[in-house]
Amino acid sequence: MKLHHFRDAVAIAENGSLRSAARHLGVAQPTLTRSLSELERELGAPLFERRSKGMVATPLGDAFVRRATAIISDIRRARDEFEQLRGNAAGSITIGLSIAAHLWLLPKVQSRLQAGLDVL
């Protein structure tokens, strides 16, 4: 099993079809089909049901996608940690605000956040 198998299965589950997943990943659809076939052959079970309007994960596919999502997140965190240890602090921040707080607070702290300064 290779990392692209995890990525591909998650993309198919999230996008609902091979075509959409291939477009999302920027790969050819036959490449994605081949990857899924390899993975299903290795696991010995189908992960998705092929339907006329896309693909739906089987119960085994649901379990695999949950685990694959966790693995991809762990790899992303490991890469981020490695970059931070090298002194290349980077990442993203997600901020959820009500519209009133958004209009009042965000403009005051946005430039400081972008510059990497303390906002407190």
C-alpha cells in the first residue's frame, strides 16, 4: 500500500465519483481507476460500489476512508512539525466569527496575523 492509495480513496469518497476525484487531484481518470483497483486487490475487498451517478463507499470502504483520512492528517502534521523544527514556521489558521465580530475585530488583527505578530 502506498500513500497515493490513501489519498485517492479519500478523494473518491469526498468527491463521489472517479471523474470528480481525478479532476480534484489533477490526475487522469484511468490512473485513479488503476490505483483503486490495486488497492481493492491488495485489501481483497471492494471499497466502493459503482453506481450510475458515481461511487458510494461500502462499509469496508467507509472504515478504510476514516483510517486513510487520519493517516493523511498525521502525515500533514508530521510535515508541518518538521518544517517548524527547521525554522520554517508555516501553517494555516481558521477563524470562525459572527458577522458583527468579523466586521469589527478581523480588520484590526488581520495585518498582525499575516505578519506573524502577536495579536493579544
